[in-house]
Amino acid sequence: MPHFRRRIFLVDAKVQGALIVRVVTYWIYCVFTISLLLIWWNVFAGPPREFMTVVSDVYQRFAPAAGASLLLVPLVVIDVLRMSNRFAGPARRLKDGLRELGEGKQVRPMTFRDNDFWQETAAEFNRVNDRINQLVARKARHSAAVDSEDVALVEPELAAEQN
């Protein structure tokens, strides 16, 4: 399949939103944990000082690094969204295809972008879709045959006209 740029960046807001919240939460936990470790390191490794003096000293020395890490959060969020599009997009297309199959609609063969995950799932969906189409065609042929036999039994002159 040719490479197409995605038109929708947030394909599944519920799943991808949860991933974004998770990334930001991890960043907050990391900064918090590193801050505590730096404070405790200074408390135990440095000369005896008041606790708030140690906190202030750690804040003054390492706040720029924490601020710099904040600049990376949007890049990580964008990367996570792009990566999640590789499975959220196919999941959405599969869900839409299954809904259409369930409604009895004709469904085109499923294709994913080259770098999307679950290529095998699209192939399996297409196998199921082909099988359903075969069964529907067989049922239609059977119904047509049964209808023509019924007409022949009820109205012989109509059956002769159809042959």
C-alpha cells in the first residue's frame, strides 16, 4: 500500500489520551523521584544543614535540568501519539469493518499502511470477509433456485416462460 500521511492525529481519543496521561504522569514521577533522591543524597552526603536549606540548594542547582526535561515532554507525547497511530488506526478500521459486516453491508478488503501494526489481522479479516461473501452468494443462488422451483409448482405457464 502506498505511504499516506495521516489526516487524523488523534485516532482513538480514549486510548491515545490515556497514553498521553501516562507519559506525563511518568515524567512527573521521574522528576519527583529524582528530586527526592538528590535531596536525600545532599542530606546524607553533605555537611549537617537545615532540611529547607538542602531543599533550596538542590532546587537552585537542578531546577534548570528539570525545566529542560519539561521541554522534552511535548516531543515524547508527539512520538507516543505517532507510534500509537500505528495500532489505534488499524484497530479503528477493523472496528468499522466489523460493524459494517454486522450490518450486512458489503465491505471492501482491509488494508493498512506499510508501517502499521497488525498486518496479519487485516489478512485474517479479509479471509473472513471473503468467506461471508461466499456464503451470502451461495444463499442467494440457493434462494433463487428454490424460488424458481416454487414458481414451477404453483404456476406452470410462468415457469415455462422463464425457461
